Amino acid sequence: MAKDVVFGIIGAGMIAGNHAKSIQSLPGCRLAGFCDTRGESARKRAAEFNCRAYESLDEMLADPEIDAVTIAT
């Protein structure tokens, strides 16, 4: 069985919600979480989409679970 492609989203503004909905709608894809320079924005989006808020870009990119990122800034 193929492993899901796990995404992180860089940025948590308005367009990030569209990215998240698209990822969640695709078979074989899963959303790991958001990072944003404004931590509160990442936490709010993470709560909205039931995923993780990363404290920094470095933390997100170091997560071995993440296969790909989308930039939503």
C-alpha cells in the first residue's frame, strides 16, 4: 500500500485555507500542519484543520513526516 504524501503549509493567511482544503480533498494526501512568522495565525489554522502548528520553518522542514510543502504567502 502506498504511503500518503504529507504536506506542510508555509504561511497561515487567507490563501492558506484554500491550500489546506485542496490538500485534504486529494486522495493519498494528508496535511501535517502550518508554520507562520505569526505563531498565533499558525495555531488558529492548525485548530481549524485539525493538524499541527509548527513554531518555525526550520522545525517544519526538520519533521521527517513531511514530504512536501506548499507556500501560501
